[in-house]
Amino acid sequence: MADKKILETFPNPAPQRDYVIEHTHHEFTSLCPMTGHPDFADITVRYVADKKCVELKSLKLYFHAYRNEGMFFEAATNRICDDLGAALKPRSLAIIAKWKARGGFSSVVTAEWKRKR
């Protein structure tokens, strides 16, 4: 399982301002839990930081940890959202997963993290 402890953060350099940070990983892979075949996706992380930003090398290693995981698209997208939300506690966060076509279907799954008040 991908370990959320891999995720490292650094202080937001402009916490007084809302600004959008967007990172897209074009090489995300996981395994179909039904067939064991690889699934491929572009994963976009879009967030407005509060106190912390995610360090990119750690995000890459976190994503790579999914390579041998058997998960449905929906589960992977929501788990990424939960893990990044817990690590960053951002003002807002959306994970947009654009899954590549296989068997005639392509899928887009979007998960939003809601800050607890």
C-alpha cells in the first residue's frame, strides 16, 4: 500500500494569500483489481495551501508506491485525496484523475477534500 508517511511538506512561502498550486503526474500506474492489468492515469493535484505545501520528490515517490496496488479508479483517487488532505490541511484540494482508455472506456474521477471546521 502507498504510504502517506512518504509525503513531505515545507512551509507555505505566502500564507497570507490564496493562490492555486497545480501539479500533474503523467506516469501514474496502479493495477486493476479484477484483471491484474495495469491502469494508467494523469493525476492532477490542485490546491490552495494553508500552512504547508507538498514537496514534489516525495509526491512522486508516493505516487510510485501505487504501482503494484490493485485498486479501482474511484478508490485510488479518493485515497490520494484523503492522504494529501491529511498531510497538508489545505484551504482547498481537488484530485483530478484522468484514467487512460482500456476496453473502450476512459474515465475521469474528481475528489475534493473538505476542511474540517
